[in-house]
Amino acid sequence: MSVDSVVEIARNALYTIIKTSAPVLLISLVIGLIISIFQTVTSIQEQTLTFVPKIVCVFLGLMLLGHWMLQQLVEFTELLWGNFAYYIR
């Protein structure tokens, strides 16, 4: 197994991680921004106000996108196991 192969596996792993985590992180970012703007407009400076809506929206995002995320991870794992004979040479 060459250095290029290891770099390719690492690159694919990082790309898969970013691709699967990005939707949930974007949901959290957008909800946090909306609540921050709401807090600024209404002058409510309660720090705990952001947690519950973020948690609920992230949970809903995981429920909606969980199947797709799991499918991406399974495809990557199948790719790794499919090329296992190549890796041990």
C-alpha cells in the first residue's frame, strides 16, 4: 500500500465526514442566527434561549436526513471493505 493510497483514503474519509455533517451543522447555524437576530431586536439577552430550538431543529434534521447520512457512511465503508485486498498488499 503506497502513501498515495493512504492519502486517498484519508481524503475520502474527510470528504465523507464533511458531507454528512454539513446539513446538521448548517441547520444549527441558521437557527442560531435567527434566534440571535430575534434576541437583538427584542433586547432579550437570555443565553439559554438558543439551546432548546437548536436541539429540536437538529433532532428534526437528524430524523429527516439520518437515512441519507447513514447511506453515505455505509457506501464509504463498503468502498473500504471492497478494496481491502488491495490495502493489505
